[in-house]
Amino acid sequence: MAHLATAAFFRPAEWDKQSGVIMAWPAAANNAYLDDKQGLKDVTKDITTIAEAVAMFEPVTLVVTPERLKDAESRFKRAKNITLLPVDGYPKLDLWMRDMAPTFVVNDDDRDAKLHAVDFNFNGWGNKYPTGTNNSLAGIIAALRNIPAVQSWLVTEGGSLEVDGDGTLLITESSVLIDNRNPGRDKTQVEEEIYRTLGVEKIIWLPGRRNLDITDGHVDGLVRFVAPGKVLLSRPSSTEDGSDAFVQMYQEAYDILASTTDARGRRFHITEVGEADLGKLDIGRRARKEIESGKEDYPSLTYVNYLVVNDGVIFPQFGDKKSDKAALKIIQDLYPQREIEPVYIYELPFYGGGIHCSTQEIPVPKN
């Protein structure tokens, strides 16, 4: 399955067997919450709800800093399938484990495949939120779990990397080919490093958009693989304004996916799911006005930011009853053999992410 010239590792699809999921409670010292104690409390509540949903299907490892350990122990003392992982040396820990934790791969050896942890040098999404340390959280987690680490020069995040487990990767140019991550590197250099670390054969580049959100347009908020040759594409709640950057990003992604093939020569079957409507959410008039005026980032109301777990799917709901119901029907049809576990997330979208962004699965080598 690997890119024969350069690959040493292979990234399994999310729907393959998993041994668990990594999550985190954010630290109070993180810049996003320094002056927002209520926000810290609210996002912690969302994370806890997601963790408990995931734990219904498989083990959860919850990363926590020392000053929050006592509270976490109290909250989860009766929880089943949730284990705390205290970490030192990372005082500004955030909750976005898709980006900060390792990207897990297996070495490309059918007879003796072992789990490895790729460190993609998380730098606070292009230093927008500095980590405040030279330590690598991916490296810390790998060491604590006794998983061999794979070093890379590439600066990227797990939310940028969407694989089908059969040779194809989706990625946005805006989140990787950018000076705040990889200055001086061209597309060919980036592709070769992705081939080496993830073992894909074909990379499909989507334009994305810089500066629309903190991630510069991660692919896991735009389009996801459902199976090889099948994708779920997020469509803005309204597509009437052709000059809207989110509408353009969606349309560009659709056009590329509709006109290309995957690593095996398959044309893509594209299913679309409309995003939740901000106007239907109970967020208060003032907050809505600040978002619509551009003072605050537009929340991440995409339904494609779900997590596939063993025998299930952890699926977001936002409070837009019509869109929530329609999206739930779509995901049930796409994953008929899996139990769909709807989870309401109230705060994470307003901090720029969702369920997938806050989780990182650990695959089981097939041998």
C-alpha cells in the first residue's frame, strides 16, 4: 500500500481497528483561556461529554496537566474506559489532540508491523497560539506510552491529513504550503515527506483558505473519506453568495473531487451535508452580531468533523434542529453497520473545532 520509492510507514484509515483515542483537558495557562475562566469550564464540559461517548466504544486516554489532575481524578473516578495521562513540561496544553498529539502510523512490514508515532512539529498553527515551550507534546505522549517516535521536518497538524487507508490523501494547500509552517519548502518536498511518513501513493491538493480560521483551512472541517472512493463534503448553510470565502472553498473542493481519481483510479462518489445555520443557534444576539461583523471567527458548524470509533461514529449536533436531523440521517445512511452516537457540542465550535479536532485515534497494526 505504500509509495514504493520512499515510504517507510503507513497511516491506517480511521475506520480500521483502534486500540483507543487520545484526548485532553486544556490547561488554565493556555492563551485561549487566560482571561476566560468560563470558557475553560465550558470547553472542558464538551470534552468530557465527548470522552464519555468515545469510552462507550473503546478506551480513552485523557492528557492532563498537573494543576488540573486533581479535578480530573474527581470527575472521572467512576468512569469506565477513561485513563488519565498526566504530562509535565507542557504548561499551555490545549484540547486539540488531532493536531498536537502524534499522528500514529505502522511501519511498512506485513510480517512485523508495529505502531509508531509521527511528530509533525506542532507550532501553534503557525505561531498563532505559541506553545510556550520547546518540548513536543507528540514526543512526550509517545515516550509515556512507549511508542517509537518518527521524526519529521514537516510542520503540519493531524487535521490537515485525511487518508483513505488505500493510498490516497486529501490535504489543503492553505494549511501546509504556508510560510508560518514550512518556509522555503515547495510542494514536491512536502509531498515526498508525506509519502515517507504516511505511506500514501497519491496526494489530492485542495486550495483551502488562509486566515479564515486558526488552522488556515484544515481538511477535516471540509471533506472526509467515508470509504475508499467515497467522501462526505461539507456545504455551507447558504451558498447564495458566490463571493463568500467558505462557499468558494466548498465549490473548489467539489470541482476538484468531481474531476479527479484516487490512487486506485476510482472516481469519487461525493455526498454533501449542509452545515448548521448560525442563525438557528441559541447564542445570544450580541455574540451573533460580533461573528457576523467579523469581530469574532465564524464557528465551526461542520458535520464532517466527526470521529469514527470501533463499531461506532461520534457525531456532532449543534442545536439547529433541522440541520442536525438531516445530517444525522446522512451519516446513518453512510455508516449503516455502525452505531451513531450523537453528541451536542456547545462551545468547541466557537473555539474553532469539533469532535474530530479534539481526538486522535490509535490504530491497531493488522498483523
